[in-house]
Amino acid sequence: MTHWLSGWASVLLLLICASASAVEISDSKTIDMALAPFALATLQAANASYEQVRQLPAEQWQQADEGILLRMGEKGLWLYVKLSQQGVGKRDRILEMGNPNIDHLTIYHAVNGELVEQKVLGDSLPFSQRPQVHANFLLPFEMEAGEVHEFWLHVSSQGSNYLPLHLWSPTALMQHDQPRELTKGLQLGTLCAIGLFSLFMAAVTGSYTYGYYAAYVLLMALLVSSMNGTAFQYLWPNSPLLQQLVLPFTLPLVVAFNALFTEKTLLLKYHSMRMLRLCRAMAAVSIMCAFLTLIISQYAGLLLGMLLVVSVCLTIAVITIMQAIAGNKLAQLYAFSSLGIVVGSLLTCGQYLGLIVLALNPQTPVMIGLTVEITLKAAVLAIRYNEERKAKADIQQQALLQAERMREAKEEALHTEEETNARLERMVQERTLELEFALRELNEVNHKLTEQTQIDSLTGVRNRSSFEKRLQAEGRISRRQHTPMALLMLDIDHFKIINDTFGHLAGDATLKAVAETLRNNVKRPSDLVCRFGGEEFAVILPNTDTEGALALAESLRLAVSQLNVQWDTQKVPLTISIGVSSSIIHSDDHITLVLSEADKALYRAKSQGRNQVCLYQAEQDVAATPVVVAPQS
């Protein structure tokens, strides 16, 4: 049995040695030949010289398959290929080495046994030192009929040593490069277009989801352009150090923003806090690893990046599948997008780590997976945006329907009350006129008491008691729904002077005019105008942020300043100062705090000259400058 195996080993060795015979190249003007089946490989010491490698016995060479080429961090890999020209005359040929991320590549070119050329290439050198301007490494040479050309290639790289060899004629290379460059351009252009669109959407809408997706896609575009050599050729051709750092640095950042985008897209905040914390933890670890790659070796950085890609992508896939099973509709489509990048990343990383061997470029699976993922994630983002838009429209429609139902219920209640009163009136008339008078007087007193408890008798707006009840109610709604509530405190400027100059009746007329103006300019049914006391008014604005509150406050200030209140043929000068406070209520005590903040902002507005709107900020309590809306003409 041992002799039989030894016999087969001898046969294989003879085949390997036979493959070292010169590959016959035709004298055609168009040559397109993959040299991988004819190349031999050997692993030697990192400091082995050309002469030492050239004198190696045949048994130390083996077929240059993916198993040896896909190793990472090898510094002593040598490749050998032997070519012979057929026919007559000279032909221009180009040897292409199809991995733009090789750190050091030394090429020894011998013709008929004599060394005629030695080239040192690699992305550790400036791009301008390459024999030809191309993302991959190209070596042009001439072949004459009968010549035997031998190439020894010493590959030393902290990344993958994968180096597919190809022989071209100039015409064939140009014809091949056109669709290849077009494909690269389309891929990078699509990534940049999607990334920039998402970036603009994030800037306009303030959406973290669009921001994370823009960062993810743009970083992915940078990663792809670094892997295929486009970035080194066009972005930093004179910075080989940056070329060494960008790939291991960018890879963890891509993983980090993928995790953050997943968290936002799947709305994990509302579905699973544990998954939310897991995604954020993965993002934080990935960002720390990105900066760690700046101080460790490129080899260690690439290994760390690939481990992050595999672990995080698998974790995201598990999270997505669990959410899809739980009924999260977005997770169902998101699962398909994650599947593409997970499978592609596993195949690519498996090849680089030597776990699997496939008869294709190790970058191909991850590029295919990336294309599928980016496309489907863009679709997921569009679907989510559309659902959010529909949800907002539904909420608005429900609010309108609710307001309509409230109006109808109020009319029905009034109608019922009228019928009841009429029926009671008839019953009273049938019995005794005296009882009818007594009942009418009681109803009038009742009505007046009700008005006195809720309506300010002078201005006709709600009084202080109604304000306090409504403030408590709206504060609890804000706390329950996590929506902002704004409060405006308004004070008529120099009201005492108005009373002293024109009299108290003029002051009462002024109060009525201001109250009517406020009521007419507050449009939403949910907003409430109240007389807080004396010449002070308050406006409660549910579900209103700071910007909306400031805008309404400024419109109220302008409306009051434009009032034409006359008293004894004289115009009463009338302006108001407004303090604004807006916050999401967290407790019942917080409601009182918001009222106090609005009052402080009002005081600040009056102390700074009156007739202006002032927004409360926490810094005001430590003598910081408040946000003031300058009066408009």
C-alpha cells in the first residue's frame, strides 16, 4: 500500500515538474490567457534571494492553487511561470497581477535563462512608480519567436497573497478593461449616489436612520474602492501609508454603522431593549477596534476586521430572523438583505482565513452580497419612510375625525339638553307658575356660577382655575405620550401706565382687546388661552416643540403690536412681552417647573426691554444669555 501511494506521489511530482515547462504562446495579436493553471508556488524564508529560489529542486515547487495563495501575512511566497513565443516576429505582451492590495511584489524577468529585468511593485510604494497606470500591477514586455521568458515573483504582504496571473496583448487588455472599469464605476457610483441621497435626507429630516445608512453606504464605497485599487489610483496615489491603513480602519466602521442602522430600522427601541443594547454594544466595540487598527499591524487589523464582520453579521442575522418571527414586518424583508452580506462575508472571510477553498476571486462573494444588501436595504428604508408617512397621515385623519365626533357629541348634548329643558318647562308650566320662575332663576344662577368657575368675566377667556386644571391634564398627556408641551406667559407692557394715563376703563378695554386677539390667533382646538391674573395671560400649547412655540409667540406679539385701541380719540400704545418654555413632561412636579421656567423667561423678556419673545434655557439660571426672538417690523 505504501509503495502504491509513493508511486502516485511520484506521478504527481512529475506532473508538477512538467507544468514548469514553457507555456506555448501563439503569435496572435490578441492574447487573453489565465496563467494560474501553469504557475508554480513555493514558500521560503522571507529573506530568500532570487538565486537561492532559482536553484531550488523541482520537488519544492507545487501547483499555485487557492490553498496557498489565500494565506494571509506570508512574506516568503514565490510564484514561477515560464512562457515561450511561437510563430515569427515580436509581440507586445502584458503580465497582469490581479490583486492591487499586495504590499511588496518583486518581479524577476529572465529571457533564455538570463535575468533582464527586476521590478519592485506594491501598494507600499507611491502609485506613480508603477510601469503602467492601472489599478492592478502590470508588467509590459516583448516576446520574440523562440524566446523563453521566465518570471519569478516574490510576494510579501500582511494581507492576502492571492495573486491571479494573466497574460494579455495590449488590445485584449484594453477591451477587457472597458467593461471591467464600467462595472466598477457603476458600482461605486451607485453606492455614492445612494449614500449622498441618504445624507441629504438625514440633513433635511434629522433622521438618525438615514444618517447611519448614509455613513454605512459611503464607508462601504470607500472600502470597495480601496479593495479594487480605485482609491489608491485616484484619491491618495502619493500616500502608500494611508493605503495600508484605510482597509483595516474602514472595515470595523462599516460593521459599526451596519449595527446602528439595523437598530434604527427594526425599531428595536419598541420591540426588544436587549437587542437594542446588543446592537449598540457591537457598534461601540467595532468603533474601538477601528481605532485599535491604527496602532497594531495591518495583518492583525485585517484579521480583527474579518472576525468582526463574521460575528456581527451573524448576530444581526439572528436578531433579524427573531424579529421577523415575532411579527416585525420590516424585519422580514431586512432578513433577506442581511442574508446576502452574511453569506458573501462568510465565503470571503473563510477563503482569506484558509477555512474554505473556492475556484473564484475571494472578493467576488462579498461584492455580490454587498450588491444584494445595499439594494434591499434601500428598499427597506423606502418602505419604512412610506409607512411612517402613512402613519402620520392616519394620525392626522384620526385627530380630525375625533374633533368632528367631539363636535357632533357636543351638538347632540346641546340638543338633548334643549329637549330636556323644554320638557321640564312644560311640566313646570302645567303645575305652577311660581315653580317655573324659581326653576328659571336657579338655572340662571347655575349658568352664572359655571361661567364664573371657568370663564374670566372681563376678558371672556378661561380663568386661572381652568388654566391650572388644563395644565395638569396636558402635562400628564405629554408624559404618557412623550410629546412636548409648550407654555407661553404673556404680560402687557407698561399696563400700569395705561391705567394711570387713560383710566381703568381704558385698561379693561385693553385687556379685552388683547384677550380677543390672542383667542383669534390661536388656531388649534387643543390650544388654550387663559387670563393668568391682572395683565398677565397664559397659553397652553399641547404637542408643540420649541420652534413651533417661538413661531406662535412671535405671531401673537406682532398681532398685539398692530392693534389700534382708541380711548378718547387717543391711541393706546400696546405691546406685550412673552416668555416661552417647552419640554416633554416627566412628572407632576415637572409641570410646575415648566410654568416657572416660562415665568422666568417672561421676566427676562421684560428686563431686556419688553416687546419681545424670550425662550427659557437652563443656562438662564446661571446668568447666561437667553434665546431672544428679535421683534419684527
